[in-house]
Amino acid sequence: MNGSGTESNPYEITDLDELQAMEEDLSANYILRSDIDARQTEDWNKGLGFDPIGPNTSSPFRGTFDGNNHVITGLSITRVSEENVGLFGVISKGSVRSLHLHDVDIRGDVASAGLVGFLKNGNVNTSTITGKVYGSDSVGGAAGALYGGQIKNTMTNIRAIGSGNGVGGMAGVQNPDSKIFASISHGNITADGNPTGGFVGSLNARAEEVRNSFSTARVDGTAQAGGFFGNADSVWPTLSELYWDMNLSGTEEGVGRGSRSATGLTTEQMTGPSAKENMEYLFVGTDFMTTDGYPVLEQHVQNVDISLTNSLVSVEDTTDITVTLDLYDGTSTTATKTSDYDLSDEIVTIENGTVTPSETGQTTISVAVNGKTANATLDVRTPADISMADAQLDTATILANSTASVSATLENDGGLPGSDSLTLTADGETVATDTLHVGGHDETTATFSWSVGQAGTYDITFGDRNLGELTVLNNDSVTLRNVIAPKTVTPGGTYDVKAIFENTADTAVSVPVTYRGDEQTVEDRIRVAPSGTTHTFEVNASKPTGRTITHAVSFGETTRRTNTTMLAPATFEVAALDVPETVDEGETVTVTATVRNTGDVSGSTEVVLGVGGDERPVETLSLDGGQTRAIDADVIADTTGTLELTVDAGGDSLTESISIRADVDVQTTTAATDSTTSDETGSSGTATTDGTPDNESTLTDSDSPPTVGESTTTTTSGPGFGVLVAMVALLGGALLIARQH
């Protein structure tokens, strides 16, 4: 284990094995660094369980043990023929503090207890013990027997059973020079012998003192059984501020035998706010605090929590507050009526757990216990003040056997949310009711609808407002004449479907209408003017291409339909790229690219030719859906090696390579009749008859195809090809002539 066992660097206990190993150094200092589950000790040592630390007076524990407010659960010891049985057998001039034992099961002979069998000139402070202890004589919750030892700020809640003398909730026998101060005993104490006490079984002569403590334990003894002491006959010990619960203890005797006494109170007198009135001096010089139940020691509070029944209240209302204390013994209690509350803003008062606002605002309510603080925020507002801001018929004229509606807006001028129940009547008959909820300083709008059967005129009232007359016309006043939609669309975006209505009445009429498509249904209410109305539905173009969508618009018993076909958008591909495999250096190469529109509709795309990594646009093609067109491009192979050609159209591309051989004499391409010119320096060059240098682009039309050397190339349009077009462009040092089929 970590540490050196000194006061400044104690051994650190983290598990059950290290806890048992304390017996190897009984004079060292220890600290518990984590909770320990000790339930497996039931099977240790062939059923004997845990081996008590410091087993006897010859080998007592003389060191210190700081429980560090950690918990050891389920410690089991079954040594019914052994004395001094507990987590510690004997403590002599040693100490234990801030340790919490849950659900111990201790079975021994003389001097048996949950924490220490025999406390001799040692100290137990700020600890809790729960569970069961069985023994013969000197059986207790914290200590079986004390001799010159002290127990302080400790709580026990055990079932203690002894077959002999001296059985108590806190200690079995308290001997000379021993003290118990500010401690609590709960549980059930039973003995076949005597004496038996709820707190101490036998208070022997020259025990030094027992002060500021109380017991609620039930006591069952054959003789000398008392609610606090079984036997207390000596005049030497100082006894003061000792109380026991007469209701729970089952006895009206505080002392089973002897002239000393303790104060018996009812459960009601010992709990809640009245505990401090009835046990006033219990709290003097101690860390006792009142709760809604029995008093507890502040050091035993592990956690504090605070909650409000309502965190948002009206300045005219109240709310309840609850303070919950989690204790180290594993139990909880409330301290709602007894806590001291701190307020960030003095806008409320708190009494007996009731919070009463005095003005609006926000305040944080805090409770602090044993260094732990809990907070709750209360928002106090003005009460809800709801009124109708607006209400009107959505339309004053409808058709018979359809739905009428009223839109209403409620506003709340108060700070708290609220609600209002409203009733809608037609000619005095209730047709709709609802309750509207409105937030603080907010408004809400709702629609009330009802079905109207017969034609006629109805007087409409909503809440306390008269909304005027509703006119209901016969159904033949409005007619759905036609539904219009595009015959074809492409995917993506939306398109409009239009429904055309006629109205023979001399006033506008509100009618319900429904649109149904393959994946869309829209229910709407439209206003049909006397001149007629065209209503537009926006439809998503999301169906796969090639599908036909049926649009159905229904009004009353009439449904009209029309169809739209989903076409594929213009999509381009380079279907083929034809080039020779091998050419000679300087030769003009004809590249033929075939571009196809694979979509259903016409579109345009730019055709780009890449020569040796250099890209240049060749042509912008416009093709109908399904149309294919070829483009020829002439490229001069002016460098030996491999020439890579790529054609791209609409994001699709093809790449081919040409191998260029050296040392082949090929004439230079001209656009017409070649001529040679020389300048005064003797340099010469080639020019066309129109004077254009051969390194510039020349566009030739289909009637005058370009000449390569002495030959003439003629391009013939095939099926699906367009008019012949030619273009010349310089790409990466190679001459390009483009022609379109």
C-alpha cells in the first residue's frame, strides 16, 4: 500500500486486503482512500470472516485510522467463542475517526461491537455504524466495552442481541474514566440477561461522563432494561442532557436500575422544530442540527439538496420548498422546516417549508450544511392576465357540407403563463370548444373549425365576441373546371400545377381543395372570387426519369386529373475518340470526337481538346435529346514521341495516345496556295495567299475544306450529323483544325 505509516504520510487503504493487512503494523497511521465492499468476508477463514485488527489487549491497535468519510459495507465476523470482536478487536491509545460501517454482521463472545470490541484509552469520533451485533456480555454498536476511552459525534443504528450482561445501542459497558459525548443510538436492543439500555447497557462506577446524547432504540430486556441506561447506579459519572424516545423505546423508564436518570420525551417532542425547544441544551456546544425528523450531527451530512414544488409562481401564490439531507449512514431525512435559508434577493419569506412571495423578481434560495451548499432559483411574476386580442371568421361565405373556421389570438399581459377556455357558437348552438395556453407576456393564435351542413345564414359568437354572419351557399356555386400541368419536366426543383375554379355567386366563397400526386398530398382552403380563381400547387420534381406523374385535384365530389412525364436532363458523353496509332513527325493528324446527348431534352456543352496537357475549347455544341454529333480536329505532330490527346464534353472525357516517328518529310499544311517570302536578312517563312501566318487559327467553312499538303480532305455528313464546320487553333505547338459533322 502507498504511504509510510507516519502521521504526515499515512498508509493508504484502497481495498479489503489492504484493510486486513493493517494487523501487520498496529502502531501505524492509516487513511481510507476509497469505499470498500466487504461482503466477501463472510467466506473468509473458513467462515470465521474478517480477522479483527488488534485482536487482544496484548496486541491492541495503537495507531490512527482516518476513514476519510468513506464507507465499508457488509463486514462479516463470526467468532462466537472469541472475545474482543469487531473491525478492531482492541484499541489502546489509538483512534478511529470519520469511518462509516454499513450492514455489519458481527458475532462474538464478550466485548463485541460493530467498530471496536474493547476501547481502552482510545477514541472514536464522527463515525456511523449500522447492522447486527451478537454476543454475550458487553455488546454494543460502537464499542462492546469502554475503559478510559471516548466516543464522540457518533451514531449507531443496530440490532444488538446479548445473552449476558451489559447490552447497549452505543456501548455495552462503560467503565472508569470513559466518556461518551454528542452521540445518537437508534435500532433494537435485546438481552436475555441484564442490564440492557437503549444507549449504554451498564454505566459502571467511576465512568467519567455521558453528555448531550439521545436514544430512540427499542429495548427488550428481561431485567434492568431502560430507554437510555440499563444500569446507572453510580454517583460518579457526570450525566447531562440525555434523552430517550418513550414511544419507540417501549419503556417509560430511562434507567432500568439505579438512581441516575435521563429525560424521556415523546417522538413528537424529539422531532422537527420542537426538538430544539424540548432538548434545548442538547444543541449547546455540539454540532447537532434539527431536521423534520430527529436531530442529526452536521458532520454526518454527506449531501444536501433543495427543491421547489414550483420554480415559477405568481406574486399572489405560494410554493413549497424541500431540503433533503443524505447522511453517511446511508439514510436520508428532510430539514425543510428547520433549515436556515439564505436569499439572494429578499422578495420572499420562508416558514415551515412554505415560500411566500412579497414582490416580483428572481431569487436564489440557498441552504448550507457541513460545507455542502444547495441552491434553488425561484421566479416570481405577476399573475396571468389573458384577453382576446383578435377573433374573426376566416371567410364569411362557404359552401354547404364544408368546414367553417374562426381564427383567434389571445394575449397575456401577465408574467405567468395561463390558459383560457373558449366556446364557439352558431345561432346559439355550441359548435366548438377549446382551452388555449398563453405564455407570460406572450400571445397565441389558434383556429377553431366546425362542419356546416345546410345552406343559410348563421350568427357566429366566439367567447364574448359577436363575429357577424356566416353565409353558406349551395354546393353548385363553385365548379372545378380544369387542372393544368407541364407535359414534361426534368428532375430537380419544383413546377406548378394549376387548378381553375369558376364561381357563379356574386361573392367570394371559401372552399376546401385537395391535391394528390405520386408522393405529395396537399390539403388547402382557397378563396374563389366571383370572377373565378386559379390556384397553384407547387410540386417537387423528384421522380425518376421516364416516370409519368398523375396530378389529381379534388373539390367536393369532383376530381380532375392531368399528367406530367419526367424527362432526363441533358447529359453529355464523349462516345468515341478516333486517332491514328502512329504518324510521322510534322504530319497533320485528324482527330475525330463523337459527342452524344444521352438525356431527353436539348442542351449545350463546351467541347475541350487537351493536347499534351494543354487544354483549349474547340466548340460549344447544342444537341437535342438523344442526338449525336462528330467533331474533327487536325493536329500537327511537330515533336517525336508520344502525344496524348483528351476530349472533354460536359464532364465526360476520353483519352488516346499517338506515337510520332522521326525523320519523315511531310509538307507544311496551308489553307490555300503556299508562297515563300524572304526578308533582307535571308530568313524565310510560309504564308497563305491571304497573308495569314501558319501559326494562327483559321476558320474554314464547309464549302472550302482545308488542304493538307497537296491533298484535299472532304468531310461528309452522316446520319444525325449537322452542317460541316472547321476551326484551326494552336495547341501546345501543334496546329489544330476543327470540323463538325
